[in-house]
Amino acid sequence: MIIWSTKKELNRVKDGKKPRLKCLSCNHEATFYECFVDENIKAYFVVEIWKQTKRVLQCGECLGVCDFYQIFPEEKVREQQAAAAQKQQQQEAEAKRKQQQAEAEIKRRQQEAEAEKRRQEATAQKQEEERKRQDAELDDELAQLKRKLGK
């Protein structure tokens, strides 16, 4: 057995729009209040299967609701423009972050290359010093052998 719950919850927007309009349901001139309607379906009153939130206006007389964007279509355009602007800002921020990461990676690789070059130079210098030391030892041995032969 499955227990289903469907629910509509009306929440007024704090400091939302309050236009005076003629209600199509009750034909009264009334103040409408901006609200959000949350509609959902739950199984066992716990697991939410579906949820939808709509922006509506509620009549102050009969409490009927009408679509917010039918009354204020320019708001939908403004919200879409704001969403597009926010998406563009996010894309620009992401591009900037990727560029900074690329620059940091290039700098890190340059530093690694410089460190490797210094290590190679130090190794080459040590090898050169070792070669000179060995040459000096050979020269000393040769000088000793010449002295022994010269006696």
C-alpha cells in the first residue's frame, strides 16, 4: 500500500508587489498580493517525488490566485535578463579562474625548469671540480714517479 500526498502551499513575498486590480473570479476591485505557490507530490509524506514553485498574485477579497507574469510580463523579461547577466558573470569568472590557473601552472613549470637548470649546473660544476682534483692527483703521482726515476 502506498500513501500519496499532494500539497499546494501559498507563501506571500515579504515586501512584494500589491497592485489594485479587478479580480476575474469575484469581479471586485481588490488588492492582490505577490506570493509563491509550492506544489508537490510526496509518497508516505516523506519522499518528495515532484515539486514546482510558481510566482502568483493572490486576490485580497476571494483569495483566488492568478499568474504573476500575466499581470507583469516585463518582470519575466527582467528576470530572464538578470539570469543571463548572472550566467555571463559566472562564465567570465570561470574563464578568469582558468586563466589564472594556467598562468600559475606556467609559472610553476618555469620555476621547475630553472631549478632543474641550477641542479644540472651544480652537478656539472661538481664533475668539473672532481675532474680537476683527479688531474691534480695524477699530476702529483706523475711528479713523484719522475722524481723516483730521476734519482
